Amino acid sequence: MKDISCHKCHKPLRGAKKFYRCSGCQAYFCPSCMDRFCLFCKATLKEYTVEG
């Protein structure tokens, strides 16, 4: 997660407690940019939580 950033706002996801990833194109989104569907390919987003 250290070099990954939100594909919409480009905010780094380092230290984020949760993030969202597209099930189609694999784009990452932060919680504030998350929608029900991907901004790019309209596939559904899956929620991931960071452990530890």
C-alpha cells in the first residue's frame, strides 16, 4: 500500500484504514471518492480494510 494512491483524487492510501478497489479495472479509491460503481469502467467496487 505504500505507493498506491486514489485514482480519482490521487491522495496516497498509505495509512488508510480502508480503501476500495474496482472488481473490473482494479483501480483504487479512497473512502471519500468511493461510489457504488467504478468511475472508469462502471464495475462494482469492493471494500478492503487494512489490518494492523
